[in-house]
Amino acid sequence: MKKLLVGVLLAAPGFVSLGFAADEGPREVEKRIHESGLVLSEIMSAGDKAIPDDLLQRAQCVGIVPNLKRVGFIVGAKYGKGILVCRTRDGAGWSAPDTIRIEGGSVGLQIGAGETDLVFIVKNRGGEEKLMNDKFTFGGDASAMAGPVGRSTTAETDAMMKAEILSWSRSRGVFAGVSLEGATLRPDRDDNTKLYGHPASQREILEGRVEAPRAATDLYDQLNHWAPFKKTE
């Protein structure tokens, strides 16, 4: 059955062009960091259709995946490359960007293709620690839910308050909470090596032991504007 699903997925038009076989250089990785800053800026500037300010301000980590790919033809698939930053424990600010891959699939009648900007926040250090695994599953390794939309969390339910990860997506101008249940996240070691010029582990990057690249300046401007650094427990 698995071979059949993979075969159908590979046969879907444009599947290879989604980035599975792409050989990107350092400039492409830097471009993705810049695009992540733009995504955050545009979403947070959307007034009452943005991520609640207080949620973002309390976030321990922020993940952004510009242009998450969606393919559908009997088998639905998601694939995207993005970045993850976390607040450092020494009080210095945000960590250097850790380049990540989001992958996931579901069986169902999903015909068509599209792109979605994805943003997720990790609410505490416990959730951050779980992300350090080589392969992390949303909803499996940590509780995850679709996040609320608005300038405040007045609509946040008890379940949302208990969730370690909240996520949102923007597609064709529509912004809403989205569930990442079952999707996987893992560090992109090749892209991290290209970006920093040497191998760097996810833990080294997210704990602030790797110097941030200049390409992340705009991203930090947005993070420091919408989620100024506060030392968390």
C-alpha cells in the first residue's frame, strides 16, 4: 500500500518541482530567511486578523515556512522549508535561524496544488526541548492545535492554553489557524552547513551557540518589534 501511495505521489504533476530534488546554495537559504521576515511582518500587520500579540510575545520559539507546498491527487502531501528561532537562555535575544523541513501527508480526496505560508509558535521550553529530536511529530511528540486569530487571546480555549504548539497558515490572502497534526519537522543539516559554512547541530543553533548571519537582520527586526525579548522560565 505504501509503495502505491508513493508511486501516485511521484506521478502527480509538478511534484518533483516542489523542492524535493532541488539543490540550493547559500543564497537560496538566505532568501528563505528574508522571506520568513516578510511573512511575519505581513501577517502581524493585518490588524485583527493577525496572531494574537500576547501569544507571540510569550512564545519561546517561532517557526516560519514561506510557501509550504501542497499537492493533492488522491494522496495529499505537504512539504516546505523554513526557519526556526528560539529565545536564548543567556538573555541575549533570539537564536540564529535553524533551517528546517516540514513534511506530512494524508490520504483523502485532495485534488489540486497550492502554496501556503505557515507560522507556528512553541509556547514553552518544554516544547522547545522536544523539538531537539532528529525528527519531531506535531501532535505526537508535543500537543499541537490550530491557533486563534485576533489581537488578543480572548477566544483561546482551555485546550489551546494547554497546547505546547499553536499554528497558523495564510493562503491566497486568507489567514487562519491550521492543525499540523501528524506533520513532521526535522532540521535541514545540509542547509545549515551551507548557511553557516560548517556543520552545526540544531541544539547548538537554537541555544545561541552559533552566530547569526546578516541575512537574518530583517527577521530579527520583526521579532523584536512584535515579540520583544523577555526571559522566560
